[in-house]
Amino acid sequence: MNYWLLKSDPETYSWVNLEKDKITMWDGIRNYQARNNLKLMKKGDIALFYHSNLGTDIVGQVKIHKEAYQDPSTEDERWFVIDIKLDKKFKKSLTLAEIKQNNLLQNLGLVKQSRLSVMPITLEEYNEIYSICNKK
DNA sequence: GCCAACGTTGGC
DNA sequence: GCCAACGTTGGC
């Protein structure tokens, strides 16, 4: 089981859209590093859902529902998509400002490489984020 | 809206 | 294969 972080601009596709759709195709990846991460995802893996630009916070988690397949929106065989499935909305979102203040999360791709839209996270990072976001 | 960081493209 | 120019992303 691996853990990931997916970034989405809520003006394009937000958590609210996902709550309506339940399952969605994660398309539009046009970056090799992000693409390579997509191809490593396995069904059932967990991904945190981050809102970029507006909110700049982690709002919930999704599960990988279908592993990488050819992006139907292009003939170009280099690009892939995955399907994700709504899993759990967090009780409290975690903002980028809070992440930057958390010693355990300093190596998160979000902090180190802000432009990458699909990135792996470690189990330790996942556990830390999950526990902060689901505290009573 | 600005700007830093980074990716891509194309000339040589 | 290098590098300048340009485009895009995303935080602020």
C-alpha cells in the first residue's frame, strides 16, 4: 500500500465536485514526473486531496479506483489518467501554512516542490496528517 | 497581479 | 548537448 498526494485547483475540480461524482477520472496530467507517479499507483492506494490556489489545504482523502490507463482526451500515448473514488472528508483541513510549521512534514513534496501535482508521501507523513485532520 | 521555481522548446 | 527564451504553476 502506498500513499500519495493529489493537487487540484478547486476552480477546475474541487472536493465538492468529487462529493457529487463519488468517482472521477483524474485527467490533464502533462508532466512527466507526475505521470510517472500516476503509473506507480495501485488500486486501493490512498491519496490525500489538496486544494491549490484557493484554500491551499488538504481537505480529505480518496482511494485509487482504477490504475493508470491511456488518457482518452489525447492520442498522445505518453499520457495517462487514473480513476479516484471518494473515501473520507477530514474533520478539519490542514493548511499549507500549518504544514510548513510542522517539523514532521518539512520533507513533503508540497513544501519542497510546489509545482508537482502528483507526489508520493511516506506512511509517517500520512499518519501525521491523518491524525491532525481527524482529531476530535 | 506579481514573482519565483521549474518545465519545455528550439537554435546553435 | 548546452543554454536562452518562453510558458505555466502556484504561493502570496
